[in-house]
Amino acid sequence: MNNKVSVSVVIPCFNCRDTIKRAVDSVMEQTCMPLEIILVNDGSHGSTADILYELQHRHGDIIKVIDLDKNYGPSRARNTAWESAIGDYLAFLDADDSWHPRKIEIQHNWMIRHPDVALTGHRCERISGKTSGNTLSRKLRAYPVSPVKLFLSNILLTRSVMLKQDLSFRFNENKRHSEDYLLWLETILSGFRVWYLDLPLAYSYKAPYGDKGLSANLWNMEKGELDTYRKLYQKGLMSLFTYFPLVHFSMLKHIIRFVRLHLFMK
């Protein structure tokens, strides 16, 4: 197939020399190719920048490299790419993750058929080693995402999200945790339609709360989530009657994760 569709792929890159080739290869193997793959070098040290330019040389004009003068974090990197993107849709991928070969084909085609939907995400799988088979065992099922559903769990992992380029929201550059969750909630609470595609079209190779599930990272993620709820309340997108129960529910989830983590480590 390999026809191009109006999608810009955004990959923040920070000290990712060991994983970025796998991520880019998974995009280059798509059955529907994007217009561009934007690699944002977020102040990396060592040879990461050299590898990004090697990838650009290997694959040609489809690869665009943007260099930031220091490490600002993934929000600034994604926003910088967003401002330069030429596609009608943006798809986000992290440098240590990868995609199923039909990810863009399936997700973009679904969004073209549903132009009233501003943002979609899909199921992801955690795997070890290189993906094998790449077969999808069943047909696509899609579900609308309600604010309540998204409050209960951030099912929209960044590596799964495709959204309309002309959305006015952006990632909060003052946040380094839960910045994606804030953007998804701002979108849905502002009245835009969000859907979930129940197919595993992206892969992660590490624990969900950082490599080896470190306790410190768990707490940073929790603080980021609590800050997300506070910002939504301050913007008038959430009432006090929603804010306080969510804070308590979030803390309860954190305690359960903490206990499970330490039971698993014993």
C-alpha cells in the first residue's frame, strides 16, 4: 500500500540513541506512510543527535530534525513539532516505543470516516524484545470516551494518540508528569469528541511507571496527576464536587500501586 496520508508523526528525543532507530523503523514500515516524521532533539547528550541525522540521511526528506538548545522536556518538544507540522493530523510516538505496521492506516482511516472526532487513542501492549507476527486477531471496535471514563483511568497513552492538527490546545510546558493527561482532559471537557479504538496498535518495552517501576517515579506521576486536576479546576473545567472526589480517588490508586510495587519487589 504505502500511500501517503496527511499525518505528521512527532517523536521527542532525549538521550535515546539505543531505541530511536526501532521507533523510526516502526513508522517507516507503516502500510500508510505519514507526510513527515519530526524528530525533536530535546537537548540530548552524547551521540543521539548524530543518530537522528543519520536516520534523516538514510530515509530522506520524510525525516525532519529539530534541535532544541537544552532539555526542556517532552511538552516543549511536542509543541515545537506541532507548530511546524504540515499534516492535518498529528500522531505521537515516544523514542522508546513502537507501532504496529497498520497503526496509521487503521487510525487515520477511522478518523477520516468520523470527521467530528477530534482525538482518538487505542490499546497498547507491553512486550519484550522485537514484535513478532504483527497479526491483529479481531476486527476493530471503537468506543466513545466520556469524561468520567477518562477521570477513572488515563486510557489514552501518548503513543496511541492521533489528533487534529488544528486543535487549539497544547501540552503544558511547565509539567513533566501527566502533561498528556491534562491535554486529553482539556480536550474532552471543552466539548470535543474523543474515541478509543480497541486494537493493540502500539508497543511499550518498559514498566508503566518508569524502568523497574521505581517508587520515586510513582510519586512524581501521582503529583503530576493531582496537579492536572488542580489546573482543570482553576480553568473552570471541573467543579469542586468533581475535584475533591477525584483527588481522593487518585491518592487511593497511588497507595494501591505503591503496595503492589513493593509486594512485587519482595
